[in-house]
Amino acid sequence: MINKKIAVASSIIVPCQKEAALAAAWEIKNIEYCEVKAYSVEVHPENDKTGTYNVFGRFAGVPWRNTFRYVLHDRGFHSLEASPPPEGSRIHGGFFVEPFGENDSLVIHYEQYVLPARYLLLKPLILLYLKWSMGKELRTFRQLVMNGKQTALVNS
């Protein structure tokens, strides 16, 4: 049986204290600016820790959209499909932020997917694309924090 799951994690050191990187991670709208696969994100908070967001974008050039439920926690956030199919959520992801010395933070970004059967032959290419896109996303995240934009760029 072919494994339908893909899990990718990538990390980067950001020259800031944990609180600054955490503030940027908690600003869910920043997904729109950092996530290669998203070109529009609509955030719908339920309270100060939970909510949903709608994503519109392209995955390796293929248009897609989905709604995700997110939970902010003291180390970052986790999100998963808001309306998964009966067999379970196909997409999970999030960020962890940890102090890394006195003035640096380690930011870990992870994504997990369960591929539909029609994409299983493309799994090696999808994995390469995810590794590339996550590296780019983390570099954009680092730049966002270094520019002092812990909140969404639309507020600037």
C-alpha cells in the first residue's frame, strides 16, 4: 500500500526575541504575505485564541481554496481543515516559535497532507515543491519580523 501522507517541516533563525516572532505568527492574516500557496486570506476570529480563515491560492499552479480552523497557543498556532471529509482532515499545519539564545528565535513551520489517490504518482514532486515553498515562506516571515511588521502588512 502506498503511503498517502506527506509531512514537511522547515526552520529558520530570526534575529528577534520570541515575543516578536510569536506576534507575527499569531497574526493569521500574515499567511497571505508569507505563504507561497495563498494569494488571499480572510480571517474570522471567534475569540482571542481561535477562529477560521479562508484561503484562496494556487498549489504548484493549480487553483485551490479551503477554510481552516486555527488555535493560537503559547508557542505559535496550529490549523486544520474546518470541514474535512468523513475520513478525516487532509491538511494540517502551523508554526512553533522557541527562544534561541538571548536575542534570536527558532521558527519552525510544518505542513502535513493526505494526498488524494490521483496525486500519488506526483508525491516526489509535491514533496520537492513543499520543501522549496516552505523555505521561501520562512525567509519572507523572517523579513516581515525584521522589518518590524509583527502584524499584518495591511495595517502598515
